[in-house]
Amino acid sequence: MTNDKVNVGEVSKKGKMKEGLYTTGNAKDFESVQEIRHNLRAKGELREVPEKRNEIIKKDWPYWSKRFIDRNEVYQEGKECLTGEVKLPRFDAKAIMIANIADLHAGGDCDYKRIELEATYIYNTDNSYVFGKGDWIDGFFWSQPMMVDAIEQVPAQANYMRELIKYYAEKRKILVSWLGDHDGDWQERVGMSPYIDMTEKTGMELRRGPQWVTIPVGDQVYLYKGAHKLLGSSIYNPCHAGVRHSREGSQEADIIDWGHAHRKGHMDRAVKSKGGSHIQHLSCSGPYKYSDSWTLKNGFERQDKQQMFGNAYILWGDKKRIEYFDDIVEATERVKEINSV
């Protein structure tokens, strides 16, 4: 190799300008990029960078299997809403109250004074707690009539719901909530869930679909199965969905409660499972929304207060005893009475 500089014309045979540098003020002293590299290489001043070639990845079954396993792990880490059993800490009390509140439908034609009344009683009563069952906002995106019916638009509805949850959380009142349709799936189609960051801010467990909750009270342990919606419906029995769910694998549950149907109901019955027989309570929470143009058009009558609002259970700690209440306010008064003796 020689260290002599190689000079060539600045214009190629095709008449196109070459890339390079003028090394002096003389137009003839032009070095192309190739010549510069050649000269630097001859002096040992050019660092050789091996050419990187794209590797051909064999996308066979092991490749796709690993890819989906890895992606699923990343997805599960980032999920806001989880599935799986909730195990609550033991409650050291004679009895506690669990209020099941579903289908507030904030933004619609609702009984907002009742929502405030129940929240005030629960907030100010020791040993009273809330299980949210979804559809706490009305937020529709596929049904124009319901959007016209709304007294507040979706952002305001979400703020109402979030502030209610935070109000309950000030005294650790809201323990578990389930995503519904209006505040879950339908909201997620157009943006973030209104429940985003609520678990971190409130300590509330968030769930989707039927999930077990273990509730230890005093010397007793209660098995609770909750959901926003269960399979099945019957014009003869508002608790039909609970009966079906029990038969399909939840016979051990002491309580099965859900919402969604806007058909308030309760029944208790003796069931037998591997651990023996016991009394099982089935209940569907009522809505806080009276009606709207869509339900009226489809033949549903406007509901009255006897058909509406959440329900509550009192769970005793000294013996396995469950009391059901159609009225959450009455249940808060009862649990206060029990624990004051």
C-alpha cells in the first residue's frame, strides 16, 4: 500500500457530482469519499467497521411460542383490572356490613339524593363497607337517544364516580369493585377506563367477571362470589342467574351477588357441596336509574323505589350467620346496633 494521495477529477464520466472534499483552494485537488477512505486506510487511520448484515430469523414454532409467552407476561404486568380471588384481612368486630352497589348510571335519570344518603351513612358507620358492581356511570357511545338523555356528559360522569370512590376510600370503605359495561368495556373502546389508577389511589381491588372474595369476620370465614353480570335470565325469577351460576361451580359460596339486570331480587336456599350443606344467599342489586328513552322504547316500564337501589348483608363473627337487607341505610343502623352492645 502507498501513502501517496490519489487525485481524480471531481466529475464522473456520467457527469454527476461526486461526494467528497476539496483539500486545497485548487479545484483540481478534489478527493472523493472513496479516495478519502483509501488514503486514511493506507495511513492506518481508518477504523474498520464490519458491515452488519440482517440476520434471517427462523420464525418457526419455538420462535412464536416464546414471543407470545414473553408478550403475555408484559401484558399481565401492565393490566389495571385483574382476575383472581380477593382475600380480605380479618375483621375484628361482632359483625360487619357489606353493601352491594351496582348500576348507579351517573349522568342519567337517577336518584342522586339516595346515592348521597347511602354514602353518608356508610362513611359515618363503623364496620360498614362497599362492594361496587359496575356501571357506576351511564356513558353511552352506541345509542344516541341515551346520550341525549344524559344530564351530564361523560367527563363529568367519570369525575362524579371517581370522587365517590375516593370519598369511600378516605375511611377504607370500598373494598372491591367490578367493571361493568358502561364504565368498563364501552369506555375502554374510546379511551382509558375511568377506573385508571383507582387501585393505587384508594387500595380498592378491581376485578372483571365472576370472582371469589374471602371475608374473615371474627371466628368465621365467609365465601362470597361477585360479578357485574351473570349468565341466564328468567321472567319468573330475578335470581335465576345466581341459581345457574351456583350450579356451575359455586355451591360453596355463602353469598352470590351481581347487578346489570336492573331486576332487584333475593332468595336463600339450602345447597350441598363437598364441605356439607349450608344456606346460600343469592341477590341481584337494583339500579339507581329510573328509566331512559331506550328502555321505554323497548317496553321496560319506569322503575319505582321499591325495585331500586343496592342491597346489604350483615356477616356475624361469633357464629355463621347472615342477615340480608333490601335497604342499605337500615343495614348500617343494624350493624351499628350489633357492635354497640
